[in-house]
Amino acid sequence: MIRRLIPLAAALAAPADAQQAPAVPVLPSVEPAKLPFSVQFDMLSKITGRTYRIYVAKPITPPPKTGWPVVYVLDADVTFATVASQNVLRMASGQPAAIIVGIGYPQALASTKLRLFDLTPSAPLPGLGTTPGAKPEDFGGAARFHRFMTEELRPQLAALAPIDPANQSLIGYSLGGLFALGVLFDHPDAYRTVVAGSPSIWWNNRELLQKEAAFAAAVRAGKVSTRLLITSGAWEQDPNAPDLPSDPAKRAVQLKEMNDAQMVDNARALAGRLGALKGAAGYRARYVLFAEETHLTGIPAAASRGLAFAFAP
């Protein structure tokens, strides 16, 4: 105890100027962080009645003769930075680049609810609700959101820079992946490349798959040349995944949800069926399973891989 008191006594006996708190360094003025070569603006859609925050990253090199390829990224409040940064690395290394367009919301913290309407094709069936407090009218706006992207957003981008209408890509994740697959099935000519990361194929008892047969017939008839990439994270369907709660009751609930969703099995099976189809030149469907990735950590993996896939031969 005496030894512990000695430093305290020494401090009390020290001169007053020695007891002064160290000077706090003066911080420079700060401002919001900015991504290189990127801008943003808010856009009101007459079709959906909503305002979207649009992020745009444009290469600084001269555009190709056909115009810039465009890569659209959904849930941009959390995905745009990854894709835009990868695009900068492509420019820095002399590889072909694209205009990256992210669609998000001015109220980033409200995006979890707002996306439910824009990315789902229908309201959840009774007993299959996904968000506490959500109402049926909070879902089912995917068709209108697609119209916003093609009828309103695309012309706006064409006014900003020369773009290649034949080389457009769409990257979506989770419900965004469900949306991307829905667009592919309903409008296979809308995008040259579609990336569906960990798609929520389970939605409404896998109602998306009701459109698969018609799409497959169009592929066999040589009417589809879209390139498709579907991804999953291995831990999304692993009972030993590290993000599962340790509490037995909560763990049991999430294990049931995991078993019902079948995130890996559904994605791999769909990619396998579509990949086996023989279609027009350019058509392909590929599946990638990311090792040791959860549903959340798979987001940047799918976004980064998706951009690379958009430029693959």
C-alpha cells in the first residue's frame, strides 16, 4: 500500500506548472469525406414518388468511342464506395473503367425500410413478414423502381456523360439480388451484365422461380445474351457460422431462418440450371461461393467481384 501511495504523494508535491494537463492539440478544420472522382445529387422520381440519392463516379480518361459502360449499384449507401474504389484502381492500373452509378436515399438510416418497397416484387405472404412494424404497402414496388432506373435515371446520366447503351450492368445484393434476378427474368435485354449477390430467392416461397421457365425458353431460343453472376457466402448456410448468437433460444430462431432461406442452396441451384442452358453468343451464368463470408461480410466481396465480372470477356 505504501508503494502505491508514493507516486500519488510525489504528484501532490510537484510544482503547480508540472501538474497542468498536457496541451490538447488543435485539430484542423474538418469536412465530409469525399470519394475520388465522385459526385452526388438527389433526384425525385415521378414514377415512384420518392427522392433518391444518386452517386456517380466518372473516369477521368477520355471515353471509348461507343461511350462509357455504366455499372448501376443498388443499396449505394453501403455499396457504392466499394465499387467506386475498385473502379479507381482499374483506372490507376490502366484497365478499362466505367461510370459507376449508385442508387441510395437521402435518409441513409431509413434505407433499411425504404428499400423494402423498391426491391421487392410483392408484399410478403401471411406469416412471412420480414420487418417488424412493416405494412403490406411497404413492399411490392420493384416494377416501378425498375421504370425509374430505365426511364428517368438513364436519360439523366446520358446528359452528364457519353454512355454506351449496349453495355449497362446491374449489381444488387440480398433483396437487391432478388430485384436484379427479377429484372433479368422480366427484361433480359435491360442489362448486358447482371450480378445477384446472395439473392433472397426465398422471398414468398420462391415466387421468383415461377418466371424461370419462360426465361429459360427465351435463352434457348437465342433471345438472351445477358451475362449473369450469382454469389453466396459460405457462412450464410452454416450452423457453425460465427455470427450466430450464443444464446440458445436466439440461436434456434436464426438456425430455423437459415434453414428456411437456403441462401447457398437456392443460389447455387439456380445458377447451375441457368448455366447449363445454351443460348445466344455472350450468354453465360456463373456461380461463386465466397469462403468464410456471412450475409453481411459478403457485401463488399460480391460488389468487388461483380465489377470485375462486368468487364470479363
